[in-house]
Amino acid sequence: MKHLYFILLIGILTSCTTSEENTKPHKTLIDFFLPLPNQAPLVSEGTWGAEVVLPRDTANGLEDATLKNWCYWDGSIVKDDAGKYHMYASRWTQELSHSKGWNKGSKGMHSVSDHLFGPYKDLGEAWPNWNNGMGHNVIGLRMHDGRYALVNSEVVPGEVFVSDNPEGPFERLGNFKIDPNGYYPGWGRYNELDDGAMKAGVVGHLSNVMIILRPDGRYMMVARHCVPMISDNGILGPYKMLADKAWLGVKGLPQFKMEDPTVWYSDNMYHIAVNFHGADSTFHLTSADGIHNWKNRGLVYHNSRNVFKHTDGTVENWFTVQRPTVYVEDEEVKAFNFSVIDVHKGKDKANDNHGSKVIVVPFDGKAFRKHINQIVEAENNLSDATPAPVPWQSTDIGTVKTNGNTGYDAEVNTIRVKACGNKIDATQDAFRYVYQEVSGDIASQVLVLSHDVSENPVKAGLMIRSSLEDDAPFIYAAIDKGTGFTLTKRDKKGTTVSTVHKSEMEAPYYLRMIKKGDLVSCYISSSNRLNWKMVGKLKIDLNDTFYMGLASTSNNSAETGFARYKNAEIHTLGKPKQDGIVNHTFPDTISASGIVDFEIEMESIKANDIWVELQNVQTLEKYKVLRKRCWKSGSYKLTYDAGKPLDPNATYWFVIKTVPMHFHDSEHIQSAFKKVFVQ
């Protein structure tokens, strides 16, 4: 009884402490900016600017204090091996207004300073011998091989210049390659649906491109629409879209007018700062893997918070603040750059007393790291103590060296599994199973999130199983950290496991299983945008009731591996929890006749239309559209006819869209496309 009283008392004290802590103002990134150190005395005379930005330190960052020559924008900082700081940015002559300067006269430029906060000396154009030096959205970085790289977008399609020396000369390496991976292509490059791009003549251009080096050796791009893209093949790509817009559906964030994102890695996580240009605010998001599960961490900037404050209390109130970039050293944030202008952009005219500069603001990265890590650790502890929602159940199967754990993060609908176990490839299994007891014909689907956040080996995937005994028959579709995808099967109780299919791929990936009778069809997809590939159709003998779920193991390690499953669902086949789920395999080749036979599997709550289109990649010629109404779930055999013979020397985009009945194809639920060849 004494022990019970002691436990209750601790609980009461903890509750009181938590209540007191909750009354304290919650800090966000904006609270960790430090006062601007004076690089020179603050001045009001002999310089430009509206009264609200005076007096100011004209030696901070990059500016033309006399405004005789240049307006500056963009700007990111790279430190060289000798300890000098290089800011790469864009500039245009004061003889142009802001609205004309940034898109008509903007040039990529290079500057240098002995100090992080400036002053930065303008050393001229960065690539004067290419395209008349044209450049905007300019950023700099060190590549994985140590070379210096400059990124140029918005006024050009999106390109990279490289040099062994931070001062150049910079030579053009080439244009970025983008793989939409089934997502909307306009999230990468502007397309004809973007009115602004059509008006400006920049269809096909990337905008607001930010590139960072990931700790896993890959390159990561975030452009205007804030869609994470990853390249496994160097800085030019192809960059594969792996998710939707990072801010989409995130609690507390505006869902429109979001632009100018920047991305960085620090504090053992990925960060994005993205502008809401509807209210001159910048928001902070974080993610464990830089692809999924972004969370809102509050403000980076707001025009009411006096971010540009000097040590003596003087505040520079810049009218427009955009294009944040981050200077990180030893994985700790040291400073932020902001592009600032003293008046509304439209009121900055040619040869007036208004202009723009790049300002550098110091940041308390050490305190911020402690703060954000505490928040994330508390969230993870809470999630790991929260069971997966009903009807999910969880247990260790077989003999494991360390007990597993199943948690749930409701904010991002993610099941978190810490699992020990064996390789699930012999006669007895050992793993962590998160499952549902089911019967009849069923379908299951899940997004296996990146394994990069697991310190130890981990295999994670979907498993259908006849019982919870450790030698039961099963089919297992899984992604193994570092070794790829495998589809395995145990035919009979107590027998060894056979491998049906292997692929080189890494999480994140979507997995799907459909059981119909005694056949189980297994599919994989990199984006859940119709581009599903069937990797096996296997026969299995199951009991009337059996088990479907998420199987995780650390492959014989005594330590637990960490797996995460997003949007896991199991439902009776034909009765999905979301509308318009389609499985199919794209054809790799099309006959010269333009006639293609293929099959789709539709699961839908309501009637949907399937649209099939074909377009010549080289000439952009579009062919006939097939429209098929699917009144209910099931398999549909389709025949597409282009209506004319196809050129055997050309390649074609094969496009499929799922569109709600009576809607236009631009309002599709899902869409995907693939480049195909004429047979």
C-alpha cells in the first residue's frame, strides 16, 4: 500500500509541474535570433532607404550603401577552407525597378568577407561568359566531392555551375533533371497550368530551388512548391519527387500562398522554412527523414517581432522580408540570411532612393538545438507510449532477444515499431507483429517510411499469416535497410522460407497486398499515384480467420531496429476507406498501331472515370483520350487506341488518371505517367 501511495504522489507532482510548464510561452525558432552585431557604426546619412530602416549598419551582409550600382537579392553563404565567407546571390542595376530588375536584369554574382556578418565585397558576376550572366534564386553550396556549386533557377530552367575554387571560374555543369514519379509535374517545373509562368514565358522552369547535402550521401531539392525531391545520382539528378507539398495538411499552417522555402539539416533532423506571402510570415517545419511527417514548429519570421534588432535596441523595420537561407556549421545553425527591401516591391522604381539587400542575422544554434531536441524527444516518448488504434494489436512472434514496442503518432498517422528478431528466412520466425485478425477477401496498404532514422538494421513490410505461431505459413513483402525489397513465402507450417522476388530499392515505398480466394497479389509503388507494379501473385492456404499486418525485425541483431508505417490500412476488398484506389502495371512498350491492351484493379466508394492519354515526348502531340466509367470496384480490361500509327523512333508519355464522375480530368484523385517506347 505504501508503494501505491508513493506512485500516486509522484503522479500528482508530475501533473502539477506539467500544468505550470504549460502556462509558459512556447518558444519557436524566431525566439533564438540574436541582436545584430555592429560591423560598422549605424548611419542615417549618405545612404538609401525609407525612414523605418534608418539608422542601420550598411556593413552587415551584402548591400550597395550608396545605391549607385546594385540591388541585391537571394544569397547563401559558403565558408572556404581558409576561413573566408563567400556569399553567392543575384543582383541587378539600380537603373531598373525591382519588378523589372529581378526577372529582366538579374545576374548571378559572388561576394566575399572575412566575417560571417559582413561586409561582403562584390567580386562581380559568377558566370559572365554564359547566357550573359543571367541568374536568379542563386544559392551556393559545397558538393559531396568538395567542389563549389552555384544553383540558378526561376529566370532559367534550373542549372548548376561548379568550380574547384570558391572564387571561380565557375563552369556550367548542366540542367537539373526532375522525375515527377507520378506526382503533378508542375510541383517541380512550372507548366502550362501556371498562369504566372505562362504570362512570364517561363513554362518549364524550376523556381526557388534549394539544394542540400544529406548525411546519407544523396542530394535533396526543395523548390517553390515545397515538395521534397531526392537524387541518388549527383547534383544534377534526376531528382525524384517522393511526397506531396511538405506543408500540405500540417496543423496550424496556411494551405495556400506558401513559397520561397529553404531547407537545411541540423540538430539530427531536417528543417524547412517557408514563407506565407499572404501575411509576410515564415513558418518552421521539421521532419526526421526530410521526406514525410513534417510538423509545424511555429514562426521563423513575422514582421511584428523585431528580428532585425541591434545590440543598442535600434530596430530596422524592413517592409518585405523573403528568401530565407540558413548558414550551418558543424550541423549547428549560426545565422540566417534574409532578402529585404525597404518599401513595397512595386514602389521601388528605377534610380530612386529605395532598394534591396541581403541581411545576415546571428542565431543561437546551441540553445535552439537543446530546445528542438527536447520537443521532439518528448513527442517521440509520448508516441512510443501510445498504442496503435483499435483494431490494431501487437505482439512479438517467436523468441526475440529484446522485447519490441509498438507506438503511435496520431498527428501524422504513423505506427512506430521497435523490433528485434531474426531474418524471417528459416523454419521459425522471430519479429514484432502489428496485426488485425481478418477473414474473407481483404486488401491492405501502407507506406513504409525511410529507414534512415534507424540506427540498427531493420526490415519492415506487410505480412499475411495463417496464425501467430512462429512457424506458420506466410507471405511477406518487406524492405530491408541497405539490401532492398524481398517478397518471401513459407508454403507449409514448419518449412523453410523461399524468396519469390527481389528488387534494389529503399524506403520510403508503398506496399499493397490483395487477398482474393487463395491468391495473394503483391504490389509496390514509389508514390501511390497509380504507378503500382505487381511483384508476385502467390497461392497460400489460410484458416477461415487469419492475420494481416506489419512485420518488423532487426535481422538477428540483439538491438532493436526502428520501423515506421504511415497510413496503414486493412479493409474488406472492394470497400476501401478512401476513394479511387487503382492497381495496374504500365506497359513498357506500345505497338506501332497505337493499340494497347491492359488491365486495372479499381477499388472505389463512388463511381469514377479512368482517363488514358498518350503524348509524344519529342513533338508534344497528343492523341485520342480513352474514358472508361467504373461504377463499382473490380477488375477492368481496357484497350487504348491512339487513333493513328505511332512513330517507332519516338517515345511517348502514357498517362492514366482517376477522375470523380462528372468532374474534369484536372480534378483527378490520382494520376501517373510513364515513358514508353514503340515496339
